Amino acid sequence: MSRVVESAFTKVYGDDSVMALIALKVETAEADSVASEVSRFSEVQDVFLVTGDTDIFLKVRFPHYEELKEFVLHRLPLVKGIRESKTLLVVTAYKEGGETHRQ
């Protein structure tokens, strides 16, 4: 991520909590162990094994953007079997956990 984009995220999110969806491509034989391992992170709220171009989706929430950055750059790569990750920051949650947030 470029410093300009990173700076923009920091300015937008500041001290606000951030939620992200993280798509993981994993070694096929390691899918169950990767899912189990990432489930142990307290910030990971949901873990889904899916079909298609992505193998596992994570929903994560952090008190601050900097903690998300640290997780993606330093903690997640330590999980054996992950080949690639893609992080999508949630801008607005219209419905979450069965509850409507915004109209």
C-alpha cells in the first residue's frame, strides 16, 4: 500500500474502529488448519470456507486502523498455508448481524 493511500486511511479512520473482510487463498491441503488457526485471533469475528477464487473469508474488527495494518502485515503471514491475502476495508455496514444500521 502506498504511503499516500495509507495516510488517507489513517486520516479517514483516525481513532475510529475499522472492520475489514480478508480473502485468503490457501494451500488446499491446509484449508482446515488455516481456518482453525485464524479463528484463534480474537479480532477475527467470522471465518468462512468458500468456493471460487478465494478459499477462506475472514471478517475482522479492530479498535484502530494501525492495528489492522499490523495484523495484515505481521501476524497473519505467520499462519502456515496462506498463499495470498486481499484486505477489503468496510466503508459502511448497511446490515450486520441481522440488524439494519443505515437507511
